Amino acid sequence: MHSHPFDDAIRLDAVGDHVYTGQTTTPYANMVGPYGGTTCAVLLNAALLHPERQGDPISLTVNFASPIAGGGFEIEARPVRTNRSTQHWSMQMRQADGVVATATAVLALRRETWSAAEAVAPADVQPAASLARADTRGRPAWTQRYDMRFADGDLPPVFDSVEQPHSRSRLWMRDDPPRPLDFASLAALCDGFFPRIFLRRRMLTPIGTVSLTSYFHADAAALAAQADRHVLGTARAQAYRNGYFDQSAEVWSDDGRLLASTHQIVYYRA
Amino acid sequence: MHSHPFDDAIRLDAVGDHVYTGQTTTPYANMVGPYGGTTCAVLLNAALLHPERQGDPISLTVNFASPIAGGGFEIEARPVRTNRSTQHWSMQMRQADGVVATATAVLALRRETWSAAEAVAPADVQPAASLARADTRGRPAWTQRYDMRFADGDLPPVFDSVEQPHSRSRLWMRDDPPRPLDFASLAALCDGFFPRIFLRRRMLTPIGTVSLTSYFHADAAALAAQADRHVLGTARAQAYRNGYFDQSAEVWSDDGRLLASTHQIVYYRA
């Protein structure tokens, strides 16, 4: 039986009470090192796999301290505080040259209570089945690991450096091969939105996510209900200023419920 | 000479290479413990005051692990990675019963480069001078430390439990007494938006911020240019789901530049 390439990418071996080892995998390779989404997922996974885990993820912040080299890494994961209904985690990912990423996560035991939507999913996006899959040939390997279907805001066919008025995208996204959604894969999907500056400037410029935060609105039951069908992503930027821009995105279930909201600040070289 | 109450609230004494002590102050008291904004600011301040500091803040994430008691605290602040242009920090705030907050911050040396706005400040908000200051009598002490002038979205005069369709606010904000804006006070302001659920449900319900992330788009020159004039805040929620909701906000200069974007996830008891 083959395991899914995503499960290979987030596999960890416990080598101490709070220390795991893992390694980057080529199916999720990025331009340099691994796709940031798998880095987020494997850092979260260190908390999720831990015997002291209590609850499901509410928030995850990952700071990308240094380029991550392809190959092995070590993750230290510690629950710094366990309350009645929440648990706070701190993680560090290290390679030979030191700390390459840090992360914090909050897990919680949720109970059903008054709930409401405020942001609403776009109503005018065609179903995934009626849209063509984006052609990601020539792009980094990780982009082949997602079936992306853009209603609008795909990368341009030609990077002609014609500056655009905005960088908004709306697209269906699904793991390829299909895989039932869980917290780790949702954490990875949150980094699946191309850097907004590529759309805004229609130009490829060196970039790197500095810090990424995701909030999980879905509980395990909502993820199970979504199963392996496409989710809808919406993304935009707020400001590009002297080397750093921020982008925000949402991941919606195919029946219009917000599964996650996510924000990141990204270094760019202009 | 009197110091500003905000400077009193974020004062730290170095008691070791990476350890400081500080204490909460009554002018910034919240319902329980200190205002979260001063907690964010003092955690950031631990990095900013450190002799190894390199650069100005790009991002700050604070996880509120436990209610913070009024009184003394200790902050440990460590630069986990210093690169050519960025520096990654991890902080822990501790009181007698253990870790009460953790934080990570990224500092950076910025240089002038191509920049652009994508989100735009609302154009139809009256100037601060033509709006009345919000009456915060009877609210926690920290609300008196801000001159808030709502164009819309103030807390209701009566909490009548009539659910509203949204929770959007637009308001001018300024330290009281006025104080020139800096990174610490901007970090605090980012938590100055009332919990959206109070507006949405027109009901006071127990809440607590679990995790807050702020991105700083302004550099020191932009903050100096803003000086002690009112900044414009805009805020909204995305989703309220089974005990947690997320809210996003922006802080704009009075000439319409985005100074900071900020996001938080908040526990609520319904």
C-alpha cells in the first residue's frame, strides 16, 4: 500500500520526549527547499502527534527564520501551558546550521454554541467541475500536488511586468491525489496561494514568507464532511511597502462555510 | 517630570542577559488583569530594548496562554536567528503560576523599494476633530487611555441582545494623553478594537483573545510623521464558530497609509 505523498512529507519520528526528526520530500519541493505549506503542516503535526496533545487546532503561527535546505530536520515541540479547554504549544525546527523555523499553536476543546458567519463566500464562482485545472507545468513541484482551478486571479501566462490594480484570486483547490481534508492538510493549503506580488506586478521577483498565521474555524466534523472535495480559496494583499507585503486568504468549504482564515507577511526584492 | 502612563506600562528592567522584569499598571487595567494591548507592547519591547536588537518590527504574534494577574511578571526574550536583514525573536512572559503568554517577533532592516497600496482607507470618514469622543465611562480603565472617535461601529448604548448583521467599526484612535506613535504604541493600538462579538450580538459575553498577530507596514519615519495625531482604525469579524471568532483590523495614518494590519482569534462563551 502506498502512502499519500502529503503524509510522507509530514511524517515524524519521535526521538525524544519532545523531539522529532523528519525530512523534506521532493514531491513538495519549492524553488528553494520545501514548500512552506508542508513546513507549516509538519510543525503543527509535531503537536498533533504528541501524547500530551489536548484538542484540535485553533491557530497556528509559523515564522520562517531561514531558508530550509532539502533533507533532514529536527522539530522540538513543547506544550507550554495546558488549561481546561486550551493548550499552547511552541515549536522549533532545526537543521545543521541552526533554527530554520519557529511556530506556536493553540489547540482547544470546542463545544457547540451560538455561531454565525460574517465574511461570506463569493456567490458567483463557477463550480470546480466546470473550470479547467491550472496548468502548472514548469512551476515548482509542490504546485503539481494541488488541483487548482481558478475562477480568476491565476498567475499570468506571460510575466510582462504590467502592473495590475489588484492581486485578488478565487480558486478551487484540492490535494492531488485527492486526500480527505484534515488539520495538517488545511494548514498546508493556507500557504497554497501564490505570492500576491507575482499577480500585482506580473513579474517574478525573489520572495519569501516571513511569518504566516492561520485560524481554524472548522472542527474535525466539518473537515470530515468536506472529505476530499475541492475547497474554495480567496486571496488578496493589503500593502506592499519597502520589501514586505501582507496577504490574507480564506479557505471555504464547497457549501460556503469558512474553514480557515490565513494571513502572511512576505519579503520581496523589487 | 512625569512619564507617560504607556511608558510606565511597558517599562522593563533587565535582570539577566535575556530576562526582564516588569509590572502591570492600573491605568491600563482591563476587566481582569491588564489590557492585552500593553501585554503585546511589553513583549515586543523586550526585543526592542535588547542590546542584540537588529532592525524594526515587521510582525508580532502574541499567544495569551492564561489570564495575566495584576502585578509583577518576568519576560525572557531570545533572538533565535539573526540574518543579514531579518532577526527572529521568541519571548515568554511568566508569573508565579507559569507561562502566561508567549510571543514571536520578526525585526527587519528595510530599504526603500517599489511599494504600493492594495487595501485603501475609507474615503468617507469625517475628520477626527468633527466627531465626538466616545464616552467610555464605566468601561475598563484602559479605554480611558485612548481618545476614540467612532464614525460608526461604537459599542451600543444599551446591550439589548438584538443580533446585528455585521460588526464593522471605523474610528479614530489616539493615546490619551497624546504620545508620539512608535512601534510599541502601535502594537498596543492593534488590540484596541473592542471584541466584535459585543457589536454583533449587542451582548456582553465573556471573551478572551487567544492569539493576536500584527504586521507593521510603517517604518520609523512613517511613525514619526504621524506623531501624536489620531490614526484611523477599521475592524470586522470573519466567523464566529463554536467558541472562537476571528477579527481583522487595520490602522491607517491620517493621510491614508496603512500603518499596520492585525488579526486575532478570540474565545467567547455564548
